Amino acid sequence: MSKEHPPLQHVPVLFDAVLRELAPKAGESYLDLTAGYAGHATAVLSITKNDKESVLVDRDDYAIAHLQHLADRGVQLMHTDFVSAAKQLCEEGRAFDLILIDLGVSSPQLDQGERGFSFSHNGPLDMRMDRSQGSTASELINKATVQELATIIHEYGEEPYMQAKNLAEVIVGQRPFRDTESLAELIKQHYRGRAGKIHPATRTFQALRIAVNDELGQVKAILPFLPKLLHKGGRVGVISFHSLEDRLVKRFFKEQIESGLEAELDILTKHPISGATDDVHNPRSRSAKLRVAVKK
């Protein structure tokens, strides 16, 4: 398969739960802020049958290329990050009945070595969701100081600080790095203690990806836009994949609960729906959590 054509094998996480909790109905408008390869979107649009009032957003050019058949049906595509898309849609006065944000990396992204997200498929250390913007993971690693790299691995990878500092010192001491395999192998050789069931490089790779794409900054910025983008009675679902993301979503929903009469959202999920129990057949759902709210 050509590198310029993404693979199509992508099983959306918490698929049944998303349809159950968002409960799409015929005629409703839909905004997917992380459309990916339209796993969720295709199912939602098959129910709503409202292509012309629906918008799919993604900053990955591979994904946008794969979504063109939906654009031919009248769905609006936006090739940008979800915060920029939300700002533009708000400025245009747009609102929707259904909104979904899936914060995970899609299976095709992980499986394409040339994207540099995974050490399971060797490729250049890129990790950018939008390949036209920002610095690559390689540029970050090869320029950062030990302290900067240790902070990234500790805060975004949630490695213990001394472990993070040890890895940062080793990486800086043996750089430059250009490919995923050489970095992962170095981390494996110098990881102190046991990494448990996961590869020792997993948390460092997560940390680099979050840093390269400013993922937590994006999550913080998008949450206040959600009530503005919903019609009254509209539902929004947010799927997170690690505690840093989920903590931000949980805090935002908690603030809504504590706002009393000023709250814009009612929280439908008292506790998040977990992929570990609600989507056991999809291995990439294990860490997924879905939180859902409705516009008052």
C-alpha cells in the first residue's frame, strides 16, 4: 500500500457506547472534532442522514484524504486542529445536536511506520498529527536540554522523575536520533526496574507525542467551546486515553456541576464509561474513557 494512502483498518473505540449515549436521531446535525477515518462518523451519519449540516474535523492530511467521499455527499470537512475549527464555527454562529471528540491516536497512524508514532513499526521520529506544522519529535529530542526532556517525560509520560531524568541524560548523551527503533532500543537498554506489561519506551513515546502536538493545551482550550457549539438538548461525548486528558475533562465537567443555575451542561455520565469493561474486544479501548454531557 502506498504511503500516501492510509490503511483502512480502524476499529473505533467504545463504538456501541458512543451510539448509545449520544443517541443520534434522524435529522440531527453532527460535529466530529477528531474525525479520523470516520469510524464513529459513518455510523452517526447513517442514522442522522443530515450530511449537509454536519462537519468533520481533523488535522491529519491522511485522514482528510480518506474522508473525501463524505465531502462528496455534502459533509463539510475542515483540515485543521479542533480548537481552530471550534473558533471558526463559533464565529460563524454554528451549533450542533451532536459533538464527539476522540482524543486517541488512530490505528492507521500507529500502524504507519513513516508517521513515527509507534516503535512497533520503525520509521522517522515525526509524531506530528499535522505534518505541515510544528517541530518533529526528532527535532525536539535533538535540541532539548536534559532538564527539558526530563520534565516532558515525567509530566507527560508520567514516569517517576528519577527514571525520567535518567532516560533524558541517556538520550541527550547519545543523540542525534532519527528513527523510532533506535530510540526505543536505547530506552529499553537503560530503563531502570521493570516496565510491567508495557514496553519500557511506551511512556516516553506518549510524552513526546503529547509535547509535539500540544495535546493537553488543545484539550484545555477546546472544553469551553463545547457548550457554545451545542443546541439546547444537544449531546457531547469526549473520549480520553490517559489520566492527563481525562483529568482535564473531569475537572471541566465538575465545574459545570458546581456552577448550579449558571451551568450550561448536565453531566450524563456520573462515572466515565471505561473501554476496559465496555469494549473488551478492542485492545486499543483498554485505557479509553467516555464522558458525556447534554446542553441545558
